[in-house]
Amino acid sequence: MMSADRNTHPNGFDTPAPKTPVTLSDLKGGNNEQFVRVVEDTRAKCNSVLVTKGKDYSGEDDRYREFKDTANRLGLTEFQVLATYLNKHINSVFRAIKDNPTSPVLQAEHISEKIIDIHNYLYFLSGLLDIKEQENPNE
């Protein structure tokens, strides 16, 4: 049974329930202003990519179509396809860090583009998990 001071998301995330709404503006002092700016800029870029690339990959009707179509074509699950796509971007970031530990860079694109893609794949993963939870609430 869930206690009253905990929130459990359908995906299983269990977090303390905030007493009041928490925002990034609550972070004060030190390098928090820079951090908040980076988080907000990254979120805005993620949103932009989700909208602009989304139509190319999934059309208007199914945001997860790319994963489902590829899964059907290859005999995999959409989670396996998503993990493969995500892993490709993570590998690029790890390789950049390994090759230049003090200032990671990529040759073909800016490393921030990989970071945006990683964030977005994790959003897709959360969405697919949410769909599965809605389909099978007792699992």
C-alpha cells in the first residue's frame, strides 16, 4: 500500500510527494543559475526536435510508429528497437569522452545534439512504458 507522503507513477517511479510544487527556480546560489539555464535550453531543444523530426518519423497519428514498424520488420519488440537507437547515441557520447576526456567532441555533429536525442529517446521509453502500464495495469 502506498503511503500518503509518496507518489507512485504508473511506470513505477516512487518519489517523495513535494509539500509545495518544486521548480528549477528553487535552485539558488553557486552555479545553479547556469545549470537551470542549461536544463531549460535543453528542454526547449528537445521539444523542438520532437516536433520537427516527429512528423518525419511518426506522422501525425502515432508518435511511436517508428519503433513499432521497425520492431515488426525485424522481429523485435519496440523496446528493443528503442534501446538500440538509444545505445547508438550513448556510444557516441562515451566514445567522445574516451577520445578526449577533458573536452569531449564529435566529428559529425555537436555533442549536444546527441544529448538531445538521448533525452528524447528516454521520453519515448517513458511513453512506451506508460502505454504498457495502461494496457496491463495489474502487471
